[in-house]
Amino acid sequence: MAEPPKRQGGRPMPPGRGGPPPPPPPRARYEPVEREKTCPLLLRVFTKSGGHNSKEEFAVRGKEPKDEVQIYTWKDATLRELTDLVGKTFSYGNGRRLDDIKTLAELSFQIGDYLDVAIL
């Protein structure tokens, strides 16, 4: 039988201690929004074929890039939902990514933030 783990001074550790730490709790999922009762937010989505817009293009309020899609949505909208909505405006491939299930809230989206989308 193996000896129980010991403290620095040589005394045995209490039962249940000394092993690896417990796994971290699962990442909290954000509560879904009651979409029938909650007013949607305006999400301004700026698109660019072949890459992202530069930060400088957003430096002056009112002079944002011209290719804009305005979407009314909620903070529990997933990236997949938003991709599908933007895809209805532009014709491009329908690739799936691991981040598709993340919500705006999980990505620390704040009302008033812009979303910049590179269409590749």
C-alpha cells in the first residue's frame, strides 16, 4: 500500500488532499435572452473583401467604412447566426468554425461596438 502524501515537515496530509487540484468549473454560459420580451440592439457590421478594415478607418465617428450591414439582434446571438445574416447580403462560402457557437455576450460585446468582418 502506498504511503499518503506528506507535508514539508513530514506529517501526513489529511485524507483527500495532496493530489492534483480539482478541474476548474465549466465556463459559465450566458443566460439566453427572452427575445419576445427584450428589445434588440443595433449591430453595425462592416465588411471588406479580402481582409479586415484598418483601425484608422474607424477613428472618426461618422466616417466609418462604406460597406455596412445593420443587423438588429440580441447579445445571445451566436457568430453562426450573424454569419448567416451577413451571408444573405453577400454571396460567399458557408464554412463552419469552432467559434460559431460563441455568443456576443461571451465575446464581451458591448452595445455600441462595431463588428468588422473579413470576407475571404
